[in-house]
Amino acid sequence: MASDMTIQAQAPVVEVRDLTKHFPVRSGLLGRVVGQVQAVDGVSFSIRKGETLGLVGESGSGKSTVGKTVLRLLQATSGQVLLQGQDITHVGGQALRTARQQMQMVFQDPYASLNPRLSAGKIIGEPMENFGTLDKAAREARVADLLDRVGLRREAAIRYPHEFSGGQRQRLGVARALALNPSLIVADEPVSALDVSVQAQVLNLLIRLQKELDLTYLFISHDLAVVEHISHRVAVMYLGTLVEVADKKTLFASPQHPYTQALLSAVPLPDPTAKRERTILKGDIPSPINPPAGCRFHTRCPLAQDVCRREVPVLKPLSDEHSVACHLR
């Protein structure tokens, strides 16, 4: 991966400002709106060129919704998404089509995200055909090059998804994402459905491609060990909000938010003789339909005080690369 100093000097590829996404809850024969699922609430971050931002949190914390809203697969309720400095939050028509050439996604399920009726070559070439970027001969050459880059034989272009293993299917998904030379790739749990040994192969592939092509990733995962391996910076989400953002080394060495501390305490240590004090969180993550007042984590936080129940903490900087949303920090 690129050095931290080099990445810090780069301009942001994507900036997310106070992003909010609420889903209406409807009831009755007339579908009357009776509430809102507050999936994402006031999330802000940026990702520099050549950088990987890891987005972590429990299931239901809003990670995937952030990724889909950034890609405009979901329409934001409020806030802004800037791609290469251009606000794409509300663009449509040709402007949105142009923006989507610069953004691609690697999905969680490597089989469900591939059309079973198309060969591997057609799957990889389809984005180029849709956008009319290359003629047929050039597309075929590009497909062959992408198969080489992701570690698949060129002969695989005529095979169908069911003929590949899980890891090979995910390599196809990565090749398809690279087809249009995107500025940003959102990888949503790209290795969670794979065996551990295959996970490492796909992660190392993503890292190698980032070095070769200067790619920018938003990497979404619940697995902290995976995020530590691939990310430059890490953002921690809880119930639709960001609670801590820091460079990888700082976050794993000195987490400041109680939720981050609890997550890291659950990561197994490779040394069986090493001891770690485990922080056990009580209860389940609250419903996003009716989140707690004040700090959303206070219902499970072992350090919660009265101010945590009354006031919403803001994400404040502790240093240039470390911010935390906690009244106690």
C-alpha cells in the first residue's frame, strides 16, 4: 500500500458531509407513514486518492446503507456526497450516468451478484458495452487483461459463474468493478462469504491492485482483523452514527470510544498465552426506529453518565488523524 505521508498529500476522491438516510415505516391499508428507520444519521468522512477507509460496526449499524447511498443506489434523505469535488447527491440523467462510471461496487455474495446466464467474459465486458467506451475488439482485449490482473486464466472468459469457486467468482466481481477504471470502489463485505484461506487471497489481490492502479476503496466489514489488514484509516459506526475515526495504527493501539474498545477486546489474539481484558456489552443494539436520546451508545456503555443520556456527542478531533464522539474524551 502507498505510504501514509503520500496518501495524506492527496486530494479527496469522495467527501461525505452530514449524510442522513431514513426509511419510512408504513402501516395500514393506505400505507400511512408511522415512523422512520434512522439507518444513517449525520455521517461525515472523506477518502483520499489511493487510500482505503475501513467502515466497521455491528450488523444493523448502517454500514451498507452508507455505501449504497454514496453510490447513489439509495437516495440520501439529506447531506452531500461529493465525487472528485462535484456534488452528486441530487444529480440525475446523464450527469448521474457519468458519475456512475467513476464508482463501482464489489458485493458481498459473489454468486448472487453475477448473472448466471452470462459468461465471465460477458459479465466483465458488460459495463464497457453499456457505456460504449470501447469497440468489440478492444473490449475483448480489455477483458483478457482484467482476467490476468485478477489471477484468472484467459480461457475462463467462456465459462459461466456456476463453474467457478467462491473465490474465483469474487475475482470476477473485482474484474467487473475495474472495467471502467473507476475513481472509487465500494467493497461491501467482499470476503465474509469466503473461507479464511480464500479471504486472504482476495484481500491480497485488492491490495496489489490498489498499488498497481492507485485505487481508492471504501471497505465495509464487521471483521476487524480483515479491516486491520487492508485499511489505512478506520471509521467505526454505531446505530447510524460515526463514533470514532482514526488511522489504523492509532485506532488499534489506542481506541478512545468505549464502543471501539469493546469491539477490539473481542478480536482473538494469535498468541494463546496472551491475556486481554474482555469488555462485554449488555443487551442488543437498539432499534433505529426509536434510537436512544443523547449518545446512542449510552444504553450499553459501561462508562455512561448523565450527560450521555441528555446530549448528543459530536465527532471532535483529538489529533490530525483521530476523531471521537464521546463526552468522556
